[in-house]
Amino acid sequence: MSAEEALKRLQIELPPAPKPMGVYRPVVVANNLAYVSGHGPLRADKTLIKGRLGLDMDVAAGYEAARVTGLAMLATLRNELGSLDRIAEVVKVLGLVRCTDEFDQQPAVINGCSELFRDVFGPTTGIAARSAIGTNALPGGIAVEIEAIFLLKP
């Protein structure tokens, strides 16, 4: 099943692709790899999910923030590539979680994005190498920021 078909089957409607909030390109394609710049949890209504895991957000809220971030990333990819069906594999995901020093469940939070990619691209090509790191600050107080690398079909 193609990624675009999976979106329909899962009844997922992608939000509008977010606009860059600085001097960078949302996606850079080099040698059949699409490098997606860091995205935050921007909802379709243009509001951001803000908070700090372990303080005013729990794992479930962080998971949802990571899923929303993944949806924004998919919207950016579709906008840049024309179709998610151009993606052959999710190669690498790096997730940053704004959290307290004591919070240690960053992987469970970033699963919100990773599980979305698995569901859209499939259990083999949709599961990437991954890092999930805690940090004390992210732009605008957002809860998570995620970047990723995708292999494109020739």
C-alpha cells in the first residue's frame, strides 16, 4: 500500500505545510535523501503545543505533540515532493523533548511521531534509526522538535 493510500485508509488529513520561521529550507534533497528541518507541534489551526514534559505535560500529551509534529513534517514533504509516494524509507529521526531534568521518557514521547511514520510508510520502511533527547528549552516554548531524513525512490 502506498503512503498516500495509507493516509486515506487511516483517515488522516494533513494540515497545511508550515512556513519556515527563520532562514532555512524546510527540505533539502541531496543524493536521493530528503533532509527535513526541525518541525514543532503546529496544529492545523496554527496554534503550537507548548509545555514542559514532567512539569505541565505528561507522556500522553507529549506523544500527541510528537504526532502533530509528524503530521506537519508529512505536510512539508508532500508540499516539497508532490507526493509522499516518492519516499522509499524513513532513514533517521531525531526528536528533542522539552522537559524537566528528572523526566526520562523521551522515547515514549517521540513514539508519537515514529508510530505515525510506521503506520503511513509501513512496518519495514517506516521505522527509522532514532534518537530521543531531552532539552531544557525549545523555540517558543514548544514541547517537542523533530527532524528526519528520508530516502527517496529513484
